[in-house]
Amino acid sequence: MNNLTICFYSVAEQHSAAIRPIYRKMKELGKDAVAVFNQPFKKATKYNHIVSSTAQEALPRAKNTIYHFHSLSPYHTNPAEQDYKHMKLFKAVMLPGSWWVNKWKNIRKSKIVGWPKSDFLFGNRKQSSTKTVLYASSMHDFNRMKTLKLLITLSKQLSFTLLVKAHGGTYQFYKDQYKNMTSELQKNKMKLLDPLSDITIVFPLADIVVSESSGVLWEFMATGRPSIHMKQGEKWGRVFPGGVLKADFNSLRLVIKKCFDNPDITKHLGWREKVMGEIDGKACLRAIKFIEETFH
């Protein structure tokens, strides 16, 4: 086995989406890389160089592992979270943008590389003139059905297309809740997007993203278009400190209308670069360079 083979590891599909673009770019460039996605970590332990978007499972080989966030949710900077306690054990950490730099303590080595998933969006403009709202529901239930029903009603009142993607964790671990969402959409002749697909693929279709606590709220910044954070998500501790708009059930209609009228409403805040670094289609290349520098 080649001692410089890079193994990309994640424990779940919603984690692997963050590092798949780096893996694909390495393969495209003819570099030696293997993927161990959505599998037990023991299948990755035979490799000496690991890039993981799953923290806890990778701990047995942390000294040989570069960690990459699986999400842009700000919980990654919360000391109460598991990831935070483990960061100092890893060989290195890849950071998305400058906002994250001072949020971590005692990291051995780190580098701002950007957000690799955003490479797909560079130069990829919105593909339709139809007004579209993407509802990316959170894994946990924060009155999810109430938000869904309200968005269905608003889609008729404001004449926009509603796209709905449930969190992969809801599909995997909360089957009844997922079925309720499916049933509600079917009644209104709508359907759910594939819950295990990469949500970035549908970003070019959307004018606005609505969510309770998902890191999608910050990921969508790559498009330059606004995100709306439903306030009940803050009960889970997902407080997005900047770059997204806030709404509740009473104000959602007004906030959506403001976003349609002014799609650049959040651009002046400058949070996109702080959170995601450069949006230039080269995040994967920067990540690969850092991986090779760290392991060589």
C-alpha cells in the first residue's frame, strides 16, 4: 500500500458531503485517494493519512487525521459540543474562513481553505426567473410541521415555488416525522427532495433558504442570496451571529417578501467571506495543498 494514500472518512452521509468534493478533486487530479464514507471507522484505520468530517469516531487515529467540519453551523465553536473538546488531538484542522480562527484553542495546526462544497456554486447563477424558497428543515423538531404548513400557505399567497429537503438525520432516525412531512406535501401536490442528496445541488434554483438551525443557512451565503433563520431553532443553541435574517411564524411572510424585493439585503454585512473564506472555485485545491503539506 502506498504510504501517502489519503483516506477520506465520514460516519454518515450528511457528514461526507463536506469532504466529498475534496476527494473527487484529488481523484480528478490523479492523486492517490480512497473513500470510506458512511462506514465504521475500523475500515479507515489501515491508512496512515486520514481526512475526516466526523470527530469522535476518528479519535483513535487523531494524530494521523486532519479534521474538516461537516457543517457550517456555529455550534462548531461552542465549548459544550463534542467536537470542540477533541480538536487539540487532531494532527490539523481545516477552517472555512477567518471567523473561525479565534474560536478554537490549542489546535496543533490549522489553515483557512474555504468551504469546498461552494466550489460547485462558483459562477453558477440562478437558473430560473421563478421565485423559489428552499426549506431545509433541521434534524430535530422545532415545530417543523407548523413551519412547513406556513410555507405551503405562503407559497400560494406570494406565488413562489417551494422546495423542501428534510435533514438526512430526520429521514434516518425520525421516520414518523419524515412520513408526516411527505404526507403534508403530497396533499398539496408537492414532494420532498432526496434527504440524503447534497443540498448544494439545488442552491442555484433558490432565491431564499429557510431553516431552523441547519448550517445550510451559512452555506447558502456562497450564492450571495439571503437566508432566513426561524427563531425556534435557537432553542437548540444554533444562534447564527451574523449574515442571516431572523423570522418567526408571525413575521416570516414579511421577511420573505423583503428578500424577494431586495435579494442583496444581507450582502453589506460582509459575513460571507468571514464564514466561508474566498468563493473562487478553488477551495478544494487549497484543501488538497494543505493536506499534502501536512502529511508529507
